[in-house]
Amino acid sequence: MGLWHSVFTSLATVLVACDLVLGYNVSTGYVAPNLTGVRIQHGFETVLVQPYGYDGFRVRAWAFRPPTGNEISFLYDPPVEGPENGKARGMSYDTKSNGNTSVSIRNGNAIFRTYGLDKGHYRLAFYRVEPNGSETLLTNEYNPVKSLNSRYYSWKGSGSEFSAAFSFSTDPDEQIYGTGTQQDHLVNKKGSVIDLINFNTHIPTPMFMSSRGYGFVWNSAAEGRMEFGPLRNRFTSESTTVVDYAIVSAPQGDYDGLQQRLSAITGRAPTPPDFSLGYLHSKLRYENQTEVLLLAQNFHNRSIPVSMIVIDYQSWAHQGDWGLDPALWPNVSHMAQQVKQLTGAEMMASLWPSVEDASVNYIEMQADGYLSATRSGPGITDSWNGTYIRNYDSTNPGARQFLWDTLRRNYYDKGIKNFWIDQADGGALGEAWENNGQQSYIQSIPYPLPDVLYHAGTQSSVGKLYPWAHQQAIEEGQRNASNTQQGSACDSLSLSRSGYIGSQRFCSMIWSGDTVANWETLGSQIPNALSAAATGWGWFTVDAGGFQADSSIEWSNNIDRPQYRELYVRWLQWTTFIPFMRNHGSRSCDTQSAFTCDNEPWTYGAENTPIIVSYIDLRYQLSAYLRNTFAKFSQTGRMIMRPLYMDFSTTDSNISQWTKTNNNITTQQYMFGPRLLVTPVTLPNVTSWEVYLPKTAAGVDKPWTYWWNNVTYAGGQTVNVSAPLEHIPLFHLGSREDIMSGNISYFRRIGILMSHVPWRSMTFAKFNSQCSFALPSIALGFKGTSIIMRDFFASLPAPLPLYILLNLTDLKALYAAIVSLPHLYAVFHLDAGLIFSTIVRRTMPDELVTPMIMYMRLHQRSKPTASTTFKNLEATMLVDDANRYTWDDISPATFFQAISQYVRIHDLAYSVLRSKLDYLATLQFEKLANIPHKYIHKSMTKQNPESVALDVPARFQDPSWVEESRAVRALWFLTLGWRVSCMLGLDELESIGFAKRLVGEKTWKHEEIEEMVRSVLDSPTLQPPAPSTASDLSKANGSFAVLHTYPILPRSRVTHPDSSTNTSRVPLYAQSPLTPPHSTPASLAWDQAPQRLSTMPRVYRILLMLRDRPDSPFRTPGTRSHNARTLQMDHFIRLGFGVWDLWRVSVEMRLWSMPYSIREELKGEGQGKVGVVGQSDSMFRHWVIWRQERQREEGGWRRGFNTRC
């Protein structure tokens, strides 16, 4: 039931309120911007407002001298998604105003409008258009009487740079999410005043989401301040030449929609390398090569998985060398190779931005201007352990290139390809003081932070750029070295202690900094990580166990003390459920060992080692789930760590209220991906823990399951669960099997979908009057779920079910919906080709989509819809694409690649049927589960002892069934592979090789497929004895002739009877190869059956002979008859023809195993309605007729292909 659980849980989570499902006034369609921009002149001030991305605006303002357009920006121009169509707007506009008249721009469902007193329209306001056409104020410039101007400028020195403070309206109930990380225990930042200055553990970033339904980005590299008061939100920049900000809108409560829009303008994350999703091991520090190799050997000997081993700081001879000290690391390449061989792990090395005079790189960097300086003195920016240093200038492209060239020479080319860019906060060495590494009373001297000079500007004007540019330096180098483009999947990565707006676009993790080891800090890390997620930083991590000791706690960071061991275990448990599981810290111990003490999984006591290792193992078991969530984050910006307000603010009123007050429930609990509710234990000596389970949606009885005992709970209550040291409180939605397999589904918000696709103009007028619909009662494991879902979908106004179906991004869940909800085809006039083409579009590279769709047109097109609602939709998605090209436009290599991808997708559909859907398909005919399960199976056994419906659950335990499934799969691959290779002009041996590659070496040998194929090829004849009549053929071969009554033959050789005029023809479902003997029609009316058999393509004759061989697994042992699986094989021979065949296999096999009375009831005869089977009959008949017509029109195969096939 896991596939359906995926569908149900996603439905329950998303379809919770009409305003969220729709989100947009779709009846009017997407409203394209009516202006490219407006420039408002207001005395010495100029304001430029432009539509920006979907449902957003970008505002730039300056005093006196206009900007050049080349100012530092963290925003994309054009955005990743938006009406710009890939064209940058720059500073363009088409309307001017001096404030005397009101100006309005609409972009999608966002509106910008000017307003003011005494007819002076120079204030800015932003609105959202609601589904009913009304407007909701998001925010406007805050400017009460007798106050500073909402756009306030001041000058502190000479030059064109100024200070700016811009104020916006708010109210006491607005909630603010994001703003970077501040270690403040807050998810809602309302009431906070945050300095825009980076230092260790503090990464303030002026970007947030509002509970009022908008997102905001203060696009400035300058240091400054954020203030979130009860009536005013205020942003300041200390030194700038232009104020630049963006605002985007989404339906209130649709935070995924906001993140999609924000990430479209600030950057989408690539997908991380697979190794980074495992266990990342580090400590302060491994001193030399021998220690690292011994560490790797220990991981190997103990069989503990590890994916990365890190070399921390001071591994160099001098700061700024950016290379390992050869006295301690004599053979870096050998070490990296040995670590890889022993553990499979990659390596990472630490680098600091600091350069001391004794460094081998100092003179060259100083001479070339690659070091930052200060306004006065020799340019020294800090000290470390008594050595004065200067930082390299990350804002200088030449300095970034110099850094990478050095790293590549000393690390990358020797096998260490990942870099830890520590102390990269900018200014000094990233602390809130100077004299790093000295005694605390020296550190506390209140020196001002250095006023650093960079290539790009001053610390005041570009200080926030420094860590971002440092990340960029590693990104540029790694991309060039690996010959990959930014945005593509990452081969390697970096780890940074700081970041800024859009840092997620780099292959770079951000971690929370040098935290102290105590329980309070563990508790603060959770809201800290959730704020990072709301800022757009999905690649977030922490130091498991805390980095450094709390000097006020005697046992802090001491691995020999039981109090710290408990803290460490709880902290490490939590890191299993954050984006990156990373262990690091400066440990102490009762017996000092080398530079620092141990930090390995086996050093925290024999009683704790199994617990630690179990969570490392669990992390790897979740790898498919992690890849899925990271992929969705990359595609749409959908957050990985999800504060509860993201998913439950519209279904549970408590969540919104508790988030507003920063209640522990909303600061200490969160969703990890779409299925896991995580509640870390943040207190010592705990054996039980209270967890609040949010309400999911009406109609879902007990959606929450406790991970450790499988007990289910209803939402909307607080439960006390057992939480001994080995268990972190963890609940899940859906089945654990689906989570472990990554078989999870996401629904994009319907409103977001409609704003991006051409069919948004379709009306939803009916929906507004039906907004009170409720989800059906869906319990896990419920029999008859397919029928329940059928009735639910049928109750919804069209075309909402289509959008739900087409936005299941998990392929297995999508196939489950397609093959188990056949009524959708009839009710909503869909066809298999349309749905399959949608799958192809979402799962294949763009360059393969066209040849794939052309292949589909040849082999699995179904009847074009007669519905006017979907006519344009199909034309856009299927027919138009294929008609735009001819076969001459596609090379054989591209076509071959497309078909290979087709096989992969089709194999997934097959595996769905052969596993979970096999059971579901039986259950869907159990008449709403009113007939007891045992009775159904008993009836089936009486009706047909050979039925595959015998004891379905036990069947999956039968090894022989598994082996025969593999044989069927191998033969199916052979069929498809041979057909494709034949069209490509390959000979028989090449065809066998192609099929072998598709099947896989192991299966090919195990099933002895090659031997069977070759023995048939060596046979004197490839044709079985032809019966003299169609009736004899039916008796001898199980109605094989029916197998070829629709096109598996060359089109020029097939003449189909016209079912519309041939009244003697029986319903098509009765002509199935699965028709039981008592239902076999007396006359098949196919005179040419023997002729058709003789003209069958060679591969099909081979497969039939394989099936009929005495040693075939599809014969009942000791008899000449075929068992039930033989009939199934007959259907799989035709599996090159798309989703429709898959559905028919499932339905027909179950149908003819049912008692006659139930079968007739399902057909809906005499009830004035069309049952499941009746719909199958009607639609399938239309499908065959349409294919006949298309064949006659096209006159055979397209040119350029072998017509033998």
C-alpha cells in the first residue's frame, strides 16, 4: 500500500483548503506585466520599479548620480522563472512619472501602485490579487506624519556613497521567517533588531518570508541593520550608491510558493554529490598523514560507513600556503588513494583566508594586489596565535584565481577535491573581536572591527560580499576543473562558516559555526537551522556534539564523561535528520592524546557505540529519501528542513499561534522532507518525550506513525512517547518502506502550476461554489482505496484531478495513479499518450523529449480527446511537438538514447505492476471492501484454481514467483530491445547484444535467456504449426490471434475489421487472451488469423516458441497446458505499447479471476451507469478504431526505418 500512501498523504497535506489549492484567480489567466517599468523622479531622488519574475517587483532607488547598472547584485537578471523569457531587463522602463499621477503595474497576481498625500503619488505599495478579484495589501512604505521619510538618505563623507534607511509597514501579528542565522532560539523574528555584520555563528541575511504572503530581499552588499518592529520593518545600508530590493507574492500560507519565487530570483541549488549525503567525519584535528590512514583503517576494520574524512586547520606550514606541510603529509596522493580504497570516502581539507608574511605566497599576492588592506597602517587585519595576518581579497577575480590555482596544485590534482573555507566571514578572521587565539582577557579588549579595503569597495559598502565571493572562488575552480556548468549536479563541494543571499546556488554547505557543547546550545541549533532553511540555504549542517567546551561546565566536550557522552549521542541523533550529517569538534579527555582527543564513533563508550553506529547506518538507509528531497529543493526551492508553519499553518490553527510566540513546539519540532516529523531531545536524563502531532487534513484518521514501534496516532494532540537514549522521537507520514525507497510524492500548489503553463486560462468557475469539499476517509491499508479515490476525484470539478495527477513527481506514485484509476480516462477524457508524454517531459533531458514523443506516436498513441477543455492541452503537450519534426531531423544516436531512456521509464511501470500494484489491482474489485478478503480469495479459488489471485500476500514470499518474474522481465526486455534494434537496422547478433545490455549481465546468465534464444534461432523453423481455423488456433494457443488484432505488425500488412460496422463482433474484453474457456466466442470473425501468424515479426515468433518450449517456466510442470503466468506473458509480449497495456494487464487478469456475479456488477450492466469494465471496453474500442484510422492516413511506417519490424 506504500504507493497509495504516497498519494494519500500528499493529497491530505496539500488539498486542505480551497484558497491554498487554487491560490490564484485562474479564471482570468496569467496577467502579463502591463509595463516594463516605471521611473519616478522625486526631486534629487529617482525610483525605478520593474515587474520581476512571477508575481514580483524589483525596486531600485538612488540620490543624485544614477547607478551604472553594474553594481554588486545577488539577484538574477533575468530570474530563473518569470515572464522575462530569458531576457534581462537591466535598467529598462517604458513609463516616466514625477509623482503627479498614480502609476500601477500588475505582474501575475501581484500589483504595485503609487500613492501619497495631496495628490503626490510618490509612495510605493504592493498588493496581492485574491481568487475572487479583491486586493490584499502586502506592505507599503511606512511614513506616518511627523516621522523620518520612509526612504531616508544621509551622507557621512565625501563621494557619491550614501547611507540609506527604508521603512515598510507591518502589524503586530505579522510573522517574519528567515533572516539568516543568529543563535537566538527564534523561528519568528518579529521584534528582532539584527546587525548586518558577519562573525562566527552569526550570519545575518536580509531576506525573509512574511506570514502575510510575501517574500522580501534587501539586495545590498553593505553592512547595516534589520529592524522588525510592531508597526515598521526597517532596513539600513551603511554605505551604498543604490538601494535595491525585491518583493514577491504568493497565496497566504503557501510558503513553498514563496520559496519557489525567491529561489527563482536568488538562485536554485544544484544537487549534491551522493557521497555528501552520508556520514561526514572530522575533528580538531588529525595532525599528520599517519593518523588519517590509521583512522581510515579503523573505519574499514569496524565496517562503519563513512563518506568524507576531513583534515582541519594548521595542517599547513604557514598561513596562506594553502597546501599541506610536506613534513607531516609527505605523500598526499597516496593518502587520498588509500582512504578511498579502505573506506570509499572522499577527503576535504581546511583553508583559511589569512596570509602571514612567512607564507610562500605572501610576496606574490602583495605585489599583485591580491590582499585586502585597511584605511590606515600596513593593512594588517587580525592576528592568530601571535602572528599578524592579512586576508586575501575574495572580491578580486585575480585573487580568486590565484587561490584556486594554488589549491588545485596542492590538493585537487592530488585527490583532495573538497574544501573547508573556514574563518571566511570577512573583515577580521570572523570573530567579534581581534587578536584571535590569544588569552581571553586580550581578546576582550574593545578594538573596533577593522575598516577593510577590498577590490570591490570598503568593509562598510561590500562587507557582506566577502563570504559569498569566497564560496564563489571555490565554485568557479571546481566547475572549471570538472568541466561542469554552474547549476548542474556537483562533483565536489565546499563547507563555509558564512554565506549570504543566494549562497545556495553554489556547491557549498553552510554550517552554524563554533558552537559550545551544552544542552541549551543544542536546543538553539534547531530554530537556527530552520531560519537558515527559510533564508533559502538548504545545504546546512552543524558540528555534532558542539565545537568547543563551555568553560562553565566541567564535563563539557570531555569524551570520557558520561554527561557529555549523553549530550553527544543526542546531538548526533539529530544530525541524522538535517541536510548533512557531520561530526566535528575540539574534544577533551581525561588522558590527553596527541593534539586533541578522539572524536570517532567508537570513542564514546562501549554502551554508546552501537547507538551511534545505528544512526550512521540509518542515514545511509535514508539515502533515496535524501536524494529525492534534495532534487526537489534543486528544482523548485522546496525546503528540506521544514518549520511546522510550512505544512500545517492552514490545517492546524495551533501552529500559527505557537509560531507567532516562538513556542517550543514550533522551535523544537520540524518536518525533514515531506514525511518525517523530527523532535530532538534537548534535555539530559530523558526516557520519554512529549511531541505535538499537527493536524494534517480532514478525513485522515491516524496519519502519524511512531518510527520505533509503529503505533499510529491522530493529529492535533500531544503524545508522550518512549525516548530512551537510543531513540530520537521520530514520526512519519506514509509507509516506512516508501520513505526508505525514496518513493515519496510532492504536489505543486495548483495555483503555482497554473501560473506557469499555457492552459491557465481554463475556468474554475464551478470550484468557487464547491470550496467546502472534504477529503474522503482514507485509512492506511484500507481495502478498496482505488474506488474511494475514484469517487473522490469524480466529485471534484474538472480539471482539478488532472492537475493533481500530472503533478505527482514521483514516478512510482504516478504510475500507481494511472493504472489504478482508469476511470480518469473516461471521466476527464484523458488518454494514455497524454499522461505518458507528461511523464517523459518531466523525467528526460530536453534533447530526448522530441524523439521519445515521436516514438510514442508510432506505438502507444491513444484516441485524441474530443473534449474542448483538453484539446489545446493535448495539442501543446503531444501532437504539436511531434508534428514539428520529421525523422530526418533526428540522428540514430539520439533516437537510440531516447529509446534507452524509454526502457528505463517503462521498466519502472512494469516493476510497479509486478509488486505493490499487483496486490492493489486485486483489491480494487472488492466492492468497496464490503466483501471479506478471505471470501473473495475463496471464491476465486473455486472459479479458477490456477488463478494468480490465490493468496496474494503469500505469493510474494514464493521464491519461484520471483524467479519467474525475472524471466518475464528478461523476455520483455528482449522484445522491446529487438524491436528497437530492428528498426535501427541491427542484425540478429547485434540485437541479442542490445537485449542483453538492457536485461543486465546477471539476469541474462541467471535466466539462461541467451541459451534459450540461440536454441530457437538454430531451429529449422521459427513458426509453430499453423492451425487450420481460427477456432483451432484459439484452442491450441489460448487465443493468440487476438494478440495481433491491433498494430504490432507492419502497418502496411494489417487490415483491421471496422468494429463500428461489424455487428457480429463481441465486446473487446471478451476477446482478451485471458478470456476463460466458458466465455470463448463461437466465432472470432477473423478469417486471416493463420496468415497473420505467419507474417508476425520474427521476434514475436521467437518469444512464442520460447513460451511453448517444454522447459519453459510458463508451463504447468508435467502437463502440456499453460499456467496462468503463460497468459500473463502473452500480454507482456506487447509491452512496447504504453501505459494502456499495463492497465489492461492488471484489470483483465483480476477480472477473469472474479466470480461471475461480481464481474457483472463491476461492468455496471442494467444499472444505467458505466462500470470500471464497461469503461475499459468502450475506451479500448475507441482506441483501436482511432489507431486503424491513423494507420490508413499515414500509410505505413515512416521512411528511414526497416519495414520488417
